[in-house]
Amino acid sequence: MNHQHDRALGALYGLAMGDALGMPTQIMSRRSIVARFGTVTGFEPGPEDNPVSAGMPAGSVTDDTDQAVIVGRLLTGSGGRIEPLRLAHELLEWERAMKAKGSFDLLGPSTKAALEAVSRGVPPEEAGKSGATNGAAMRITPVGVAFPDTPLEPFLDRVAEACQVTHDTSIGIASAAAVAAAVSR
């Protein structure tokens, strides 16, 4: 294996492991996490009273990892570009599959609103105009992995493509760009 491959695997494994460690604490305040878990040092099941992670087995990943895998698959299957309609389709299919398995609705508010808009016929390029949450940042790791030595402008273009469908706002793109840049170094 080469250095670039090792870094890519490390970034993606780190994303999945951090996601699984944090899964039981979703939507909890720091104070609530400390009161319930103390310091989280291992995988825990989702607490039954957590409306997002109740019933999830210890070590489960969330939409963070699932959506990052979707982004990575799109990047590798399209020459490094993310086409908005394809991303919207993949996210909608992922959500349908999760619901069909009886899984929880893990989508954040911006992604959920954007996908509902696309389902109503809003063009994917317009659906993310109000996405001001962290959904794009949490799934952006593959962009940082795929473009480690890219000049700033083309790098930001790739980040913006990955954000457009759900988080096409300055805060959504900036936060995703910060994460992707950190991963790319």
C-alpha cells in the first residue's frame, strides 16, 4: 500500500469509528453526555430514551458515515465530480432503504428539507439554498481524501459540488471546506 492509500483509509476509518463512538450521544448536550456516560471511551448502544439512536447496537454508524460512503462512491464513479441529480437520487434511495429496514430517520433538518424539496420537483441545484447545518461537513471526508494536492479554487469547486443539493449556503460550504481541507493535508 502507498502513503496516499493509507491516509485515505485512515481518514475513512476515523470517520466511521468517531461516528460509532458518538452515535449514542446524538442530540445530547455535553452536560447530559457527561452525566450519563462520563467520558466516552468505548462503543455503547443507543440509549432507549434517545429519539435518534434508541435501539442502535453498540458500534453502529449513523448517516454521517453512510452519506460519506455515498459521496465517495459518487466521486470514484464519476471522475471526481458530484452531479447534483445523482447525489439527490442516491440520498433519496439511501433514506428509502433505511426506512424499509425499519431504521430511524437519521437525516438532519437541512438534508431532510432539501430531499423533500427534490421529491416535490425542485431542481437539485436549488434544493439546498437554506441548508445551514453541519450535514455537508459530516459527509465531506471523501472530497478531502480525493483531492489532497489540488489548488484552492478547483478544491473549493469540488466541495461546493458536494454541498449543493443540501447545504448550498456560505456556512454550509465553508464548514465543509474546512473539514475537507483538514482531511486533505
